[in-house]
Amino acid sequence: MDRKSHGIGAGTVVALGVLAVVVGAASRPPLDVAAQVSVKLSEWNVALSQASIAAGPVTFVITNAGSIPHGFEVEGQGIEKEIETIQPGASDTLTLTLKTGSYDVYCPVGADSHKKLGMDTHLKVVSGSSQAPSGYGASEMGESHTKAERVQAIRVTGGGPVIQILPGPFPFPDSAAPILAAFGDEREGLESQVKNGPYSNNVVKSSGTFTFTAWDKGAVRDSVAGVAEFATQDGARWKLVMDRVQTKDVPHHPRFGGVIMGLYYHGVTQVHTPLVPTINSAVALWAFGHLYKDDVLVTDNAMVHVMLLSRTRRDGDFALNCWDCSKNKIEELQLQILPGPGEPKFDAPGGFLFVNWEKSSSRQPARGM
């Protein structure tokens, strides 16, 4: 008698097995397809589309949304790879195979000066598919509290010879020329300062005192307190009282809450004006102040820029004597004072005040100051 089989034939089993393998393979991404992280660079921020990603191949799609050149670097777990420069408005990609761990993601431009200005974040690489929320800014969620609590302070005292810098030609025009091309709308104004500006060798000896304390508290909570008193070439006596910082950020002139500790910039770094030689600074700050001339109030809204920086001037005639001064001792204290927005120029050469203390010092202030 014939018997009908109610089971599945061997051929069918094989066919279904093959189909299952194909379907299963189709449902999983190929092992060598890279995950993608979008990166947006700007002044002065690195924003990742996600703060965490699974281990394996990762392609960073980087866009420079800023107004000056930036770069991109990933460092950690034995990896250090970078794209040195991405022009404003341009994009690039970097594909890496990342194992589990934490990675520093930052802009390396200016020997990490952009990194110090805030272009630094972290990417966490995890096993499996566990990831943090995506979207630009997500990479900073776990860091914001730590950064907000960080406080640094410095007390600076001006010392040594005091000089007033008068308007004149910039002594390194050929060195600055290629950098000026990256400054867009500001280029014309900077080029006029090459011919007759505040970064010159036209100096006169002066006298005065300057002591201040600055607190770097992050965001817009920075603060400063200090007094400068000095004489100018016409015999006038000036007094500056600093009691609040500038917080507005503009291209090439970063303020970042007013106070920045430990920065490599100026000159060839593409941070701030190239009409100051490349320097390292112990502190740089941008403030508002009350300015008096011969005990009469000139303005209560003077714009002030202060740096304790690498020596740029030589002893004796105090001429600028290096284009890259970043390895010199940090002891030159610069004070620049400009009229407030919409106010008339000062009754001084060039309409501004620029005074240097040549052998200055700094220390950490006592607690409670």
C-alpha cells in the first residue's frame, strides 16, 4: 500500500535552512559597514550627533560651520588620528575602527589652542548597541555639570620697566600677510593696522602700577577685579578700575565669559589678531572698566584687554624681537584700553591706551579673595 508522507522532505529542509540564513543575514548590517557620527565645528564648540556609539568601524562626517578654519582629531585607546584643516563651510570624513572606551574629540588647530578655547568633547564607545540619546549637543550632556563647577583664579602684579606703545607700523608684515587672508571682513581693518596700528616698535618709557585678580568660572560667570595707574607720554595720569568682564563672543576675538587661563594664540595660530607675535599666556581677559584721566572720569564703559604672556620685547629699546615668542618666559603684562561702543576716541595718540609691564608675575590668590 502507498504511504503519503506528512513530514518535510530533506530537500525542503535544506531550502528552508538556506532561506533562513539569507533572511538572517539581510536583517543584520554587514560587519564592515561603518556607523556614522555627524560632527559640527564652530567657534568654539565641537558638537557630536551622539555621545555614545557601539564599538567597530565609525565614520565621522565633519562640517565646519564656523567662520575660520578648524580641524578634527580623535584620541584615545591607542588611536590618534586627525584632519588637520577644514575650511569654513567645507566638510570632510574620517573613518576609524574604535574599541570600547572613552575618546577625546577636539580641534587641534594652533597646537591645541582651539581645544583650550572649548573645542573639546568626548565620545564613549560601548559594546553592543547601547547608546546615549542622539542629536547635536548630546555629547556634552555628561560634561556640563563638571565644566560648570570648574573654577580657576589668578592674581597678577605688574612689575619691571613700564612702557607705553604708540601707533606705528607692524614690524613683521610679511609674516602676518598669509594669515590675514583668513580673516574675512576684518582683513581690511587689520591691514590698516599693519601700516599704523597699536602693535608697533614706537614706544616710550613710562611708570605705573597694575594689580588684578581674575576668576575663570566658565560660561558668563567669570569675574575680575583690579586697578591700573600709569602715566603717558604727555604727562597725564590715568587710572583704570576693572570690575566686570565682557561676555560677547565675536569671530577671531574670543571672550568666552571674559577670562581664559593658559592659552597659545595670536600670530600663526589663527586665534585673535596675528598682529601680536605667537605667544603663550598665563591669563587673557576682556573686561569693562571705569577710566579716569587726571582724576576726572572719562568713561565708565572702557573696553579692556589684558594678557600676561610670553616676553615679546627685548630689554633696552623694548622693540618686538620675535615672530614666534611662545617659548619665552611668561612675564610681559599687556594692558589695552579702548573707548566703549559709540564713544569718542581718547585724548591720546591713536585714540587708545596701550601699556606694558615687562617683568610681571602671577600667583594663585588666597582663598576668599
